[in-house]
Amino acid sequence: MHKHQNWESFRDSGMLWWVNRIIHTFGWMIVLYEEDDGEVVAASPKRCTDILGFPASVDEEKLESFRAHIGAKHP
């Protein structure tokens, strides 16, 4: 049985970063709209032709979260 996940866990696991890395190639990203406490209240696709990719520091941080989520070992 598939377990339902929320946007917070999708973001925190690094999966949102991973998906956005891929779709940035095509000029798109998924944007989360949050309350002040961090609760995600909406999500939507957005064109991002002026923002392609992430800073190296973000990539390093999110890659670690993503690896931990999927159970991958760091080389």
C-alpha cells in the first residue's frame, strides 16, 4: 500500500530539489507556498527562464538529504 506523503516531507527529503533540478532544464520549477510556521498551503508549477539551477551550497545540502532519503551511501 502506498503511504501518502505531504509537501513538507517531499521538500525535506530532498525530492523537491531533485525534481526541480530536472525540470529547471526545461525552464520550470515547482513552487511551494508556505505559512510563517513552514506549513505548505499550496504548490504550483512556475516558469523560471531566468533562474536555472541552484547554488553549489544548496546542491550539496540537498544532495545529502536526498541520499539519506533513498538510502544511498556517499562514495
